[in-house]
Amino acid sequence: MSDDIEYTYNNFVDQIILAIKAGDEDDEMKWRADFKNHFRRTDEQINSALFKKFAKSKITKKIPDNPWVDLSKVQPLTYQMDGWLLKGDVSLIYGRSGAGKTTFALWQAYNFAKGMNILDRDTKCKKGKTLFICTDGGVNTFKKAMDDLGISEDDPVMKGANQKIFVWGYDPAQGHEAWSCNINDVIKVEKFIKDEKIDNTVIDSAKSVSSRAGWKYTDNDAVRVLLQYMREGIAQPTGSSLIFLSHDGTEKGAHAGAKSWAEEPSMVIQLEAIFEEGDNGRKQKIGVKAQFIKDRAAFNNPCRTVRFNLEEGALVLLPDEEVVGNCQQTILEVLWESHQLGIKELGRKDIATKAYSKKKASFKTVDNTLGAMTLKRLIVRPRRGKYSLSPKQLQEFESKDSLSIAGSNSPTDTVITSETRLPDVLPEGTVGSSHSLLGKKW
């Protein structure tokens, strides 16, 4: 730092970022020390300033066409894995120690690597890559989750030319240091996500990576700035998902740390063990409940509950839990047949009734599919509560005049009937209370 130059606040921030990019730790520390002394800034405030400045540098400035936002150009929030994995956004999964957070995240990633969905969703997805950053308990905790799920180190998903799951963690024998949520390591993970085309990143845990970075994960402003950068600087530009795992807080049902950990993410899930009194009068764990606190991508039921258990190396639904499939082709057929009869639009209940008659699709499956089709603009809502074919889809049907050809690019319907006993009338979904299924404990 030259004594002849009067440095401004932004000058200090720029110099620190330049030192970080150059990998010059000595120069970085000198600028940080001078910044602290000159402006009386704390480490948390300096980190927040760095994240804000670095985020701004990534935004391409454009002169607005109008003094308002054109909503037709705004992309809706969607899933990579229907109901579970967001596209281009941040999520939080929290629960007490032993709730199975790491095991759940690994099961999700393992199925994502194979293009399969999990638990109460059956719609297949595009195969994706996941990066696990292990700091809470180190890589040992991750390997325990692998053992619980029967996944070996030599599994093609974990190793080889078609590797889909990558692991970061502290292992000095291999030359790997622990990752932290400072600007240096965030830049490092951002580069890895882009270079390896990572679709999903799991950070375990929020508290560990925060404390290693030298700032408090209870600091609301610091957490907000971090998560906003993770979303706007990494998740949205790459279309990837970023998931933080965290612990329960002192307040019942609440997460630990700053409120921003749950306010900023677009999906928040609480994992809670389910207990049942055994024959000996003692409570025993018989499963886990995944309670969605919020899901901004959900078309309906953003606060759904899913109950499952670990059994023979797999997460399986507890009895009476319903699998929600996909009936896209069935709904297209229903709307096209009605259109040919002069009925241009149908209500939700009418679509559900006809879909049940055709393919025994449950009400939940129809609801879930309608939401997904609306986001993909295969159907439109001309007015409240009504659905019709989109102009493009209608043109495709009319030009080819063939349902089979018009639906050739649509996924095959996966209407699940084996999980529940279907009644003679349209089902609204089943809610059970039986927890008799026992399996391997976490």
C-alpha cells in the first residue's frame, strides 16, 4: 500500500479481490489488515463487502427496455428432480444429529446420478453430477452414509470415466484441506462447478463451513449476503442446485443459526425422526419424516410431508404413503379430445376425473403434473381454475392430427397404483398413520 495514494473503501475491496484471484495470500492479508485499521471493519463486514463486490462484477449491465419488468421474459423456478432438487437455487435441509441428513442427501444424489427420482415422486429426471463438501465430521461421516446405503467406493457413480458424485473433505494424506465459506473457497468451488459441469452441490454443514471461514453463522447480515451470492453468482448462472445441511436450533422445530439460513433458500426441509412405543414400553425409531417448510417451485402443496425409512440399503416410503407420478400424456389427450368436441378449456376436477378414468391417475398425480406442464408452457390457464392446450401444443395436434405423434416428445406417463388401493371414485390421496415397517436404523 503506497502512502502517496488515498485509497477509498472500494479500492481496498478491489485490491483484496485481486490478491485472492492472484493466489497471493500475503498480499491479501496485508490489504485486509489495512482495510480493518483504516475503516474499522470486522471480518464479517469485510467478507460481506467482498461477496457484494464480487457478485456485482458478474452481473452484465443492460439498459432496461421499459421502466418495468416484462414478466413474459422471467423464467419460473423449476426442478431438476421433480419435487426434490431445485434448478438454479439454494436449499436448506436441517434436523437433529442422527436424523439422517447426510444419508438422505447421498440417496438423493445417487438416484439423481442414475436419472431416477426418490420416495413420493416417480418422474424420471436428467442424470446429474453432485459435489459433496464434507466438513461436519469430515469424510468419515460421508463414508458411514455410503455404508448405510450399500454404496461402495468402486461404484461407477463414485469412480471411473462416468463418475457422477465427487467428494471434497479434509484429508492431509491426499493433500486436501477443509473447505470454508470464505471468498477464496467460494471462488474455488464456483470454478469446479463450471469446469466439471456440476448440477448439485451439498455443503455439510452450514455451521462448520462458517466457523472455518472466521465468521459467525448466527450473523444474519453475513449469512444473507453469502446465500444471495451463492444463488445469484453461482446457482442461477450455472443452473445448479446448492444445498446446505444444518442442525436443529434450540427452539423446537427451528433450524440453528441466523434466520437468513431459512429465509433466503427457496426450499427448506426439516428431517425429524419418527418414534413409536415398542412392546417393552420404550420408544424406538421406525422412520423419518421430511417436512417441507417451504418449496417455492411447488405448484401445489408447498408444505408436504413425506415419511420414509432406511431398509436394506434404500430409503423407502412408510406404509400408506402415496407415490405421485406423471400423467402428462394423459392430460394432453384429455384436453385434445375435449377441444375436438368444442370444449376449449377444462377445470381441474374435470381433468382429474377423465385422467382417472383413462389411466387411474390419482388426484395428487394430476395436480403435480398440471403444475409441471404449466411451467413448461404445454398448457395455459386462460382464466382462474381452467386449463387448455397452449397455442404451440394445439398447433402440433392440429397439424399432425395424431395423438401419438403429437406426444412423441413427451415423457411416458408413470401413474403409480401399487402404493395405494384405488377406490371406485376419484381419490384425493391417502393419509396413513401406520408406522409398522421396521428396517435398518440410522
